[in-house]
Amino acid sequence: MHENSTDLRVIRTKESIQDALVDLIEEKGFEAITVKDITTRAKINRGTFYAHYQDKFDLMTKCEEEIMHEMTRIAKQNFPRLIEVLESNLPTQAPNPIAISTLEYINKNSKFMKAMLGPKGHLTFQSRLKDFLWKTIFTDGPNSFIQEEKLLVPGQYLASYIASAHIGVIQKWLENGMKESPYEMAHILSTMTVNGLVYAAGLKSK
């Protein structure tokens, strides 16, 4: 029981630290934040912070890793459903199941994602997000969405196009207060990109 109480306290402490980080990013930007700013906002002492993180960069890295781990899990979990959609007779604009679930996750963590993807966020997060999208699209083995040997354009440019376009749309969605549901946004993304993308990726002839 004592161990569970300790674990819960650690979880709450980390949540307070991460919440403080998000608030401070929105207020003054990541580069200007100090550990003292974080500990003051989270109402903890410096020793407590350093018990979990080396510095603000380590905190940011761990936050990013947590997000990427969860988004990777979502992609893998929904990959079979994506294959079903691609192999079905549904319209080509049918929302991508991975996109729907990923947008649901972003919606659930909107405050953090908005701060990270906003103008005051940490630029490495966008790079890691692009890398995640690259791996989701061009993974090796059976979970590969697009086979590189079928591409009609260089893979690095196709992946960069997909990642940049999707991140840009997600940023605008977050800025606008997420008026559309994750399903509606997934449908918007499909409508805007899938016809050209599917042909360029060699998944469908003219």
C-alpha cells in the first residue's frame, strides 16, 4: 500500500512538472524557461525536480518520448484497420483509422501539443514528430503502409511532404480551438491529400 502511495505521488509530481512546463512554454517560450521557473510554478523544491530530471532538456526529451511511444502504439494497434480500409471498396477519401486515433490522442493532450507545436515550443519536437510520421509510413517489415520499391517519387521527399502537410494542418486545428472532431479532421486530411498521395506512392494507377 505504501509503495502504491509512493508511485501515485511520483506520478502526480511528474504531472505537476509537465503542466508547469506547458504553461511556461505558452507564456515565455522554452528557451527562456529555467528550472527555477518550473519548480516555482509546480510548487516543488529543486531536489524533487532533480530526482526525476537532469535539467529542462531532459524533461523535454522525456515528455517527447512519452508522446512518441504512445503514438507509435496507436499506429501499430490501428494498422490492421488501415489495411482493411485500403483493401475495401470504401471511397478513397475514407478517413485513415491511424489518423483518427492519433488525432483523438492529440485532442486528449491538446494543451501539451498546442504548446509544443506552437511558435514558442521546442523545435526538436516537430523534428521527432516528422520522424514518427516517416516511420509510420515507411516502416520495415509487415507493418509497412507504403512499400518503397513502388514509389514514383523519392521516398524522402514524399515523407517530408506528408509530414509537413499533416503537422501544418494539426497546428492550425489546435490554434483554432479544435472546432472539428478528430473524425472530421481525419476526413479533411484524407480529402486534401489521399488522391494525389495514393497515386504518387504507387498504390493506385491513374
